[in-house]
Amino acid sequence: MVVGHWPVAEPIETERLVLEPLRVEHADEMAPLLRDERLHEFVGGRPATPKELRSRYARQSVGRSPDGAEGWLNWILRHRETGDAVGYVQATVRLDGERPVAELAWVVISPEQGRGYAAEAAAGMIGWLDQQGVTALIAHVHPDHRASARVAERLGLRATDVLVDGERRWVGP
């Protein structure tokens, strides 16, 4: 893998979910779902307005940082049976020397939490990343966010002593 030549997000299917590559049009659907203050309890900030989310999705859906140093892979999670959006996953890919590393994140909307969707979606994303040659993984989880820590554990990541902006770094494999 060469800087600037990053994988492009493709649809991914898991047992219960379809991971749909992010498009700007998703903002109108996702903005009301992500408006929940509880989703910001551990990561800070505030819910994005629809306009802010469209702007963010416009940047993210390009698939790479402006300087090309990172690949941006983002998916909306849809329930396979209903087609309803239930969250998102993302991977920021960069090179550590010559080795590609993906920094992972997952969010499931509050009404759908506790059903294993985050771990299922992230595992599907990790399998897809592995097929692209990206096997080194990082996630950052707030020390008090037990649900996300359990997701990281299910994914085979292990907690380190490194804190970044108040979040514990998890690494794998």
C-alpha cells in the first residue's frame, strides 16, 4: 500500500447488517438519529446539525485526507431486514513505516444499543480491511465506557497503558 492509494469503501454484509459506504445524502437520514446527547457522553462535543453533518460527510466520503496521508473509510450500518440505519463504523488508514494501520471507531444509535451491532459491524469491517492488507488495528475508548471496551475485547484488541485525549488506546491483533 502506498500513501494516497487507499482502499475504497465497498458494501459489506454481516449476519444482520449491511455496511453501506458513506454518501453525503446519508446526512439527512443520520442527523436526527445522531442528535441524541447520550452518544456524546464519553466522546464529548455535541450533536451535529444536518448542515454540519452534510459538510462532514462531504469531506469523509472523498475517502482520503486532503494531503493523501490517510485513507478515510466510512460506512452507515443498516439492519438487513428493515433497511433502517442503526449507526456507523469508520476506519482511518495510515502507514506506520510501510505497514498500514487502521484506527477504528463505531457508533450505534441509542435505541439499538446492547444488541451486538457494534461488534458485528466492526468485525465485518475488520474482515474487509484484512482482505485489503490492513491488519494492524487501533481503537481509542474512554476508560469509563464499558460497552465500547467490551466491543474492543470482542474484536480481539487489547488495552494498553497509553492515553490519548483521555481515551485508552487498544491495539490488535
